[in-house]
Amino acid sequence: MNTFLRKKPQMTDSQQMFGTLIRAFVLYIPRATFGDVRRLVTLAWAVVGVTISKSANFNKWGASVISKATIAASNQRRFQRWLHNEYILPNTFYAPLLKAALHEWDLAERLFVSLDTSVLPRGYVLIRASLVYRGRAIPIAWKIIKHGSASVSFDAYKSVLEQVIVTLPTNYPITWLADRGFLHSQFVKFIKQRSGDHYRIRAKANTRVRFTDRTVVNMAQLCPPEGHAHFYHDVKILDDGIGIVHVAMGDPADAEEPWSIISDEYTDLATFDEYGLRFDIEENFLDDKSNGFDVESSRLDDAKALSRLFLVLAIATLYFTSVGTAVVKQGKRRMIDTHWDRGMSYFKIGWEWVRQQSRKKWSLYPPFQLDSTPDPEPAIASRRKAAEPKRKWTIAHFSLP
């Protein structure tokens, strides 16, 4: 017989991705969580579908599925049933995978967790807490609610905070980063109850500050001139229940409006840098939307189904970022990235790698394994941008306004 006819067909990118994912799912997700293994199989194909189609619209995922189904609508119904399956609780499926990715972390410093909201089509709002990681943010926990605006109450996001606590390693303190919509006394008290945790929360212009001499002013009255930074220590805001806080105020030339940051620790210039890490979650939201998964195309109009869709996107984000960090660590970045210095995010590097690895016989990397060491190649837009002088501040410390 002709040897060509006996040649084993090459595995497709879809098959290779599916095999990698399903093995990891079975290894890390407890049987008590998924129950029927078909739920894991469909989840793995959903991640493959998102990866290949570059779309959160499940109607486009079927083209990537390798199965016995001969009718296109069969795969469509399969994903639709999965997205509306009440037995699939997103956080219980995702937490074991993130824990596996962080299992070998050896950190000398604290973890930074960014909390924010993102408006979705049809009147839904995504509340998400993410781990700041190398210029991006890795989803930890989330909640979808039907809501008229991006501003949400503490009761709406309390469960997200609790899920973060049970998911992240207990040995490392968390510094919580949040925008002014989260400046709630209940949130500050929640953080204070946890030994070792800290916060950097932006305040509104009308937030009232009370000094030790009982003088009370609005944040807007304390705003420094452009390029200046003021620090106020041992003051009070909101109510007496949260105790003493410290304030950092600055008006960066490149910002739309001044920063007023509340901290439980003494503030200095580093406070601005730490709070600035919060914006990494904005890149995460951008990856969900126009820069990545195009979540607006999903057409889902159900909060629970949307939450399961974001389970698929969270797993894909963790998968791509894990692979991207491994690619850079192995010195293979320029096989994907056309920039001399790293210009692509780890998320995008990993995405492009897994989409091509089978066809080009590239190395396979663990799907859920993040490197805790400092970023060996921080991304820069261009060498000209990197050469620009860093922001300079004129500093003034005040004990009274």
C-alpha cells in the first residue's frame, strides 16, 4: 500500500487546543463541580471557538468544533443550552484554574486587585475584580446585573469581593484599587477587617474631608495646580466608622481631571503609581470588546447566560496570558510580535501562538501557569515614547488646608 495513504493526518489547531484544555479541566476542576463531563467538553470547545473565530458570538463557534454533528444548527443549540445551564456556576469552574495558575507563585510583595465596572449592551453591567499582571489584568471574579448605569452599590458587588478572597492565595496581602464609584464606607470596612490588606480608592470632587482641627472642606477645594502633588495625612472622610485615612492629590498634565486618592497608608509619590495600576483593568475590558472578543456581538439577553459567557472569556484570557508569558520567557516572542521591543500584550502574544501552534509545529505551553517574576520585557509603544521624560511633580505636604 502506498505509504502516503497510511500517513497519519496532522492534528488541527482546534483539536490541539481542545486536547490541551480538556486535560487541564479534568485535572483541576473537581468532579463535584462539573458533574457531567459533557459540560467540560462543551466549555473546552467554547474556548476553542472564541480563539479561532475571535468572537463572543456563539453562533460562530461551531466552525471550530470537531464532532459527529453534521448539521450546523446542532453545535449552535449545544452552546446555547450550555450558556443557559443552571448547573454551571461560573466562579466554581474558574477559581480552580486560576488557583492552578498561581500555585507556584513566590511573591515578596503584595497583590494588586483592581475593581471596576463595564457597561454591556441591552442594559447590563459587568462588575469585575481582576489581578493586575504585567500591564494587563487577569479576571478573578465577576457578576452581571441589569442596571441603568456603571455606578453600583456595595451590596451589588460584595459577593465579588468575597469570591476574590477565597480564590487568591491566603499568604499574600491585597491592595485594592478602585475608582470613585466604589468609595463606600462598607467597602473600606470590608478591607479593614482583613489583616494586611490595603486600599487606594479615588474620591469624588465633592467628598468632604475633615482635619484634626475640625475644619471641613471638599476635595475640590484642595486641588493643587497642574503638575503639583499634595499629601494630607491623618484626616477623616465619609463617617467615623472607617477611622483615619490619608490623601494624595495631584493634577497630572496628561490626565483629564485631578486625582484625589484615599489610602489607609501614608501617601507619597508611590501612591500615584500604585493607583495607576488600576487602569490595567481598562485594557482587560478593551480585550473583551473591540480589541479582542467583540462581546457586543454575543446577542445574549440574560444575566446568568452572560456570566457563563464571561467564564469562557476569562478562561481564554488566562490561557492566552499564560502561553504569552511562556513564549517571552523562552525567547520566542519575535516569532509573533513584529516589534523590536515588546509591543504586543502577553494576552495577544499567547492568542496568536495558540492559533498557529499546530500548523507551524510550535511548542506547547501549559495553559494555566503564570510566572510571578518581574516582567522581563515591559511593553512600550515605541522607543521614542520610552525616551520621553517621566512625569515630574512639585511636592507640597500639608497638615491643614
